[in-house]
Amino acid sequence: MSRSRSPWLYRFVRDRQSQAEPLGVILVIGLVLVSTTVVVTFGFSAIESVQSRSELDRAENGMTLLDSRLSTVALGDSERQSVDLPTSNGGYTVDEDAGTIRIVHRNYDESNDTKLVSNTSLGAIVYRSGDESIAYQGGGVWRRYDDGSTRMVSPPEFHYREGSLTFPLVRIRGNGSAAGRTTVGASAPGTSESLYPTNETYPDDSEYQNPVENGTVVVTIWSEYAEAWGSYFETRTDGNVTYPASNQVTVELLSIGTLGDFQMPPETQGVTVRGMDGGHSLDDFSFTIRPQDTEESSFSNLDWSFYAREGQEEFEIHVGGNGVNDCNEDVTLSIYYSDDGGDTHHGWYSDDYLETECGEVNGKPADGDEIWVDVDLTPEDGTDMTFKKVKNDNVHFKSGSKSLAGDARFESHSPDPNVTYSSGNTENLTLVTRHYFAEMGPSFDLIVADGNNAGIGESGSSGYIYYGGSGKVVTYLHITEHNVTATVG
């Protein structure tokens, strides 16, 4: 008896199922192998990247420690230091030719001449791994990435504060290299050398002494980390920072001009105000006027001024002009300012604030008392000046309209009282002086002018001026050179 056959549809499905089982297994195995290969390949790359980044971070931390240790050697606090750098990849090199610094004083004599203060290599201790590097250079630590960008890790020995620039040039000497984990040693072979101030002289025989007067001080650095150096200069100063070429940065700082005690310049020459900070930054301005013969007991005809011109701005401080000759007589003081070339002006006047004084000078016997006038334009006693026409009183700015400005308003600077003045109004002398200095600033020259053969003896006259400098100026420059010999291995 024959068995009945299965339906054809059942047999078709059954045969296909028996063929699919081995194929499914093969597909699953293939997917597993491909996935494993992808995971291993990309995972290994990720692990390598993490390991490389970890090595660079360890090198950065090691260089920061090296910075603190080497600073004690460079600045004379320690004779020798060593640091273990715990990296396993990459390599360390001492390169005494890595980086150059150049410092010049431009226009030191107001004749556009330039004097070189320093031009020397900085050297560096460098860790490199692939296209990235970390370096100790110039007393700071710098990092360069594989895309060419750089950043500062720790600051260099460049200190700028309120017009004083202190820059110990830490120069790395030596050579050698080592791979992986290594030890860096450092020692100072000698004492530091002062480059400024020093007894060295400019071509005009003036010494390298502070305060720095005239021109600008320019610091230029050539380094593969120049961009990071420049960013640091930009954050620490308001000086003019430029990048003249690849791997080069320059910062230029103005000298602040006359500051402190000064000998009165002769007629037609002046006191230089340069780099004055914004606002009412003038702290003190006073001077003493004496006759041409300092032992005279009277002035022949007191008529004397300081004046300045900047574009359409005119400014004059005038003393005398009322026939004053003898001791203990009142002396007129007037202050003139115009911002339209003299068409109109602001005028401030006092006929009794100043007074001639007589007496012995420098302990000399009184064979006839000597005469002088002390002029303090920033007094603390609240002396008032009266707003009125003063142009006739001037020595220098006499010609043109004598119209008193109808819109004289003090509102340009935060200490200004936001007041409009008319004839007869009064204001504090110190405020008036500081306001017009701020208007003329940040840089101008106060020129000496004698009127009516006044016979003022500038050689026997003197003054004092002090004002805050902006972040663009340098008043005191302290540059020293410190050699450090480094070894690796």
C-alpha cells in the first residue's frame, strides 16, 4: 500500500528552509567578523589618540614644573635644579638657537635714530611628539598643536605694570636630546647682566638710565610660538602688537616723556607730555620762575607762558603781564584753550592767586633778597579761577578773534562736572588744569615763550610734573640677561 505524498507547497517551503539555515549562519558569522574588525580598527585609533593626548598632557605638566624650577636657577635663587619628565613617547631636545629676541629704542634723540639694547637667541627646551610640541622658552611654557596654532601654558618672565617693564631674558644654553622618560638638569654658569639701565651710552653720550625719555621701545621675537607670545603681549599691555611675518611678533611701547623734576627748557623748547592716560590723569604740575640773573630782587617785566598746539587745539598757561616787578606783589595767572584754531576760546583768570616771593636761595648771604614766583596748577586748597576773556594776556596766542566761547562745557571725562560756563562763572583751578591736559592728551609739547623781553632765567627755573601713563607707555625699563645651561638624559 503506497504512502500519500506531501502537498507540493509544503515540500517547496521545507526545501527552502533547509537551504537557508547554513546561509544564515554564514551571514551572522560575516557580520560578527566585520563588526569586530571595525571596532578593533577604530577603537585602536581612538586608544592611540587618547594615549598620545595623555602623553602630551603629561609633558605639559612636566614642563610647567620645569618652568618653576628653572626660574629659581635663572633668577639666582638656586645654583642647580633637575626635573624628571615622565613621558614614555616623544623626545626632548635642548636647542640654544630656538627663538631670537631683539629690543631697540627708536627715536631716542627725537631724530629718528635707533639704538639696539639687545639682540640675542632665547634657546628652548622642547618636547616633540609627531606634529605637536611643548617648549620652555623665555621663562615661559608654550604649546604648539598639529594644526599650527599655539597657546601659552605658563607666562614668560615679562612683567609690565603701570609703565614699568621688567624683562629678565632667560637664555637656554647647551645641547643634547633624549627619547621617552628623561631628566632635565639646569645650572647658571655666572651672574646676570643688566642691559638697561647701565653705564652704556647712546651716541649722544647720555646713559641708559630711567625714566626712559623720547621715542618708543620695541620688542621683537622670532619663534615658532610667536602667535602665543603676541597674545600674551596683547593681554598685558595696550602697546601696538603686530605680526610682521610668520613666526614673528613685535610689541611697541611709547616712552612717557618728561616725568618728575625737570629743568626749565629755554625759550622755544618744551616739556614733553607723552603717553598720558585718559581722563584726569595729571596728578601734579608746578614750576618756579626766576629772573635771568637769579640773584636779582625784582623782575624786569614778568610776562611768560607755556603753550601747546595740536591741530586746531590751542592751549596756553600765562604768568604775569601786569607790570609786576617787586617782592610780595600779586601776579596774574590765565589759562587759555581753543578747539577751533582761535576763533573762539575758553579763558580762565585770577589776578591774586600767585604772588612774588623774595628771600635767600641755597643759603646764600642776603646781599639783596632774590625773587621768584611759585606756580602750582594742581593745588589742594580749592583755588578758583574766573571764566572770562584772556586772549590779550597771552604771549603766544594773541592774534585772531578774542570771542569767549558760549558753549564751554566740561563733560568729556568722568571727573568733569557736566557744567556749561559763561562769563563770570568760577571753577576749581586743579579741575581746570586737569581738564585741558586731558583735552590736549595723550601727547603734546608745552613750549616756553617769553614776552616783552621778560628776562626770565630758564636755567635757574625748574618744575615738577607727574601723570599716569596708559598701557601703551614705558617709563622704567629693566632688562637683564640670565644664561641657563641645560642638559637632558
